[in-house]
Amino acid sequence: MKSSSNVDGIGRRRGQSSTTKNVSTSILVAVGASVLVSALLFILSVNLSSIKDNDATTYEKDAPPTSTGSIRNSQNKVRNNGPTSNADEFPIWGEIMRGEVHLVNIDASGIRTTKDGYMGAKAFFCKLDWDAYKKDPPSLPMFRFLVSQSGCEGKRNQVVVDLAQITEKTKAYDKSLKLQNRSDVRAMDPTGFVFHESRVGSTLVANSLTAMNPAANRVYSESNPINNALKSDNPQLFRDVVYLMGRTNRIEEENMFFKVSSIGSKRISVMREAFPDTPWIFVYREGVQTMMSHLDPAKVDVQKNGRIMAVCTRARRSPPRDLYDLVEQHGRRVDELSDQEFCAAHLASLCESALRELKKSNHHGKAVEYDGLIDKLLDDIIPNHFGVTVDDKARQRVFEVSKTYSKAKTRSVDVNWVEDSEKKEAHSTPEIRGASELFLSQSYTELKNYSV
């Protein structure tokens, strides 16, 4: 006790109390900790800033090769803020980098615009069986069939990551490969886009683009990533999606084409802003013939209330604004249209959207009418517009695939394709002919001015 009292006495004589001493010590500790943290953050920032120019093996160390089984299980390892660099938590990272899995879908419903671009979009990856599609395009005429064939439906085999982050990382990885003169993985630029009116031969175009050189050409036929990216109305997101879909580890692949769903014709402006110098086409057909492909009385489903169930009448319950405007321009109201008239108005809205962009495209866009489609592709569109050489072997392969119904999907039935324009005209009804004349005749005539 005495010793303690002397210490206290000495402290008081020097003008210090135990409390003051403790405060001083705390300040010194805090300052030291702050300096240490600052030093660590500086070292970390230096390491992160240099990652883009680092050796490509740095990325692969974060994610060693994994089996298909790990692909299925890794979805539970995903964090809300995107992929992690910890291989134990996200083992699929390396397979995305190396182009061994492919972008099969995106979710842009939660997208938010930022000063640097966007955030909140998700990317879904899975390994696609490209060989199956390239071997026989008509058997998998739509991208969704390839996804199903590859076991990529649902979430079991899919990996979900943040779209903006995975684009940034893959671009850094690809840059590091390029600096080392390595071609393990590279991103193909889009060679051309195919838009269309619907039921006008666009799938035949996609099949032909694949068949002419299956090894060199990758064709996406109405893929969800492209459709959803266009709906977002965000050119930067669209560019990122195309970049991810263009990444390939196949040295023989050179060209990439996108056949977009018909409704995507209303978003050609998004594509043009993202890729102003990329050629594109819009495939269309004479109005009655197109409508018969949708509303052929011998094939169409009619509900008990008399309503016609068809792709072109699908928006009947909630028509888009541009369709209202188009119908009003023709002196009619949407709610008074027959199903045939609504179908014609819907198709006209696609044609009018394409026409607006054709008028501004500076020759990067062309209209292609259905009649004589194969000859137009081989003689003009593919070699002169898309800039891809068509040799005799390619021409023969296209002729062979054109003999098959473009959406065959199976060889168990007669799937030979035949020209049916005259037949459609002959079997059309007065209602279909009248609706076509009212809404489609003008756009059909104008499209001819931009046709090959």
C-alpha cells in the first residue's frame, strides 16, 4: 500500500494522473494502428491495381480446374456481390476465365445505372454442347433447345455471378493473355445481327450461317442473354453480354452471328448504339404470307370465346404503346380490332421499327425479303454485307441444310422444306387479306427500298 501511495505521489508531483497517462497511451496506440492500417491498404491497393497486367496464371491459381460435379455444387458458393477470388469458395471461377462454360442467361431486372456504367445484373453460365448444334442446326433450331440438350435448364448446372464484375475480370484476363501472345481464350467481335418480322425464314438464315462453316461460325439463335440485354435498353450491358458470349477457347472459331427474337426488332437502336459499325439485316415477307404463317385456319388454335391463339396476338391483353400509336394512325382503336387485324398491326409495328433504323443505319442495315432467301444470302448478304467468304463447299452445305425444314428438331418425320408462298396466298381468308392491306402494305412497300 505504501509503495502504491509513493507512486501516486510521484505522479501528482509531476502533474500527471493515472487517467491522463492511460489517455496518452490510448492515443499512441490508435495512431500506431492507423498508420499500420494505412500501410496495409496501400500495399493491397498496389496489388489490386496491377492485377490486370499480371500473368494469366494468377487468375487460374485462384480457381484450379474443376469437374462437372463442382459446377453443379458451386452455385451455393456465390456471394451477392459476385465471384470471389478464393478458390475454395468459388471453384468455377477458372472455368469461366478459360471459356469452358458459356453465358446461357442473364437477369437484368435489378439493374441500376451508375456513373461508371451499371450494377445489379446477374450472369448465368453453363457448359454448352456446341458440337451437337454445329453438327445438325435444324435439330436444335433455337438456343433454348441447345441449352436443354446441354443439361443447362434450371439452376442445377448453372453458375450465377455478377455480370459487370465477371465482364471486368474476363477482360482483364483476356488482356493478360494477349500481352503474352497467348490465344488460349479470346473474344470474337460480332460479325452480324439478324432481325426479323417473325415466321419469315430467319431460322433458315441462322441454320445456313452455321452450316456454311460449322467449325468457324458460332451462331446464337434467339438466345435469352441477347433478348434480355436488349430489353434492358442499356447499350453498355448489351456490349458486355456480347463480349461474354463471344469468348471462345476454340482456335478455329472466327465469326459470331446473332439471330434475335422478332420482338427484338423494336430494340435495334440499342444494338446500333452498342455496335454502330456492325452489319445487320431485317428479314421480312409479303404481309398475307406472313400472317398465314401465324394464322393459318388449318393450324391455328381457337379458344371457346372465339379468340385466336397465336404468337402475333399474344400481346392482346396488354398492347405496347407503339402499337396503340400505329393503330390510331390508321384511324382505328386497339380494342375494336379483330384478331386478324391485331396480328397485322403487331407485325407492322416490327416492320416500322426496323424501317426507322434502316433510314439511319448508313448502309450497315439491309432488308432481305423472304423470296429467294438462300440465293440472296449466298450471293450478297454473307460475302458482301457480313464480309465472310463463301466458297463452293460452303455453298453446298447451305443448299443441303436449306432442304430441311428449319425447325425440324427431329428426323422421325418428313421434314423436307418446300416453298409455300403461293399456297399461303391461295388459302388466305378475306379477313387476313383485309388486315394485311390495312396495316402491312405500306411498310412492305417501303422495306423494298432497303432490300438487296
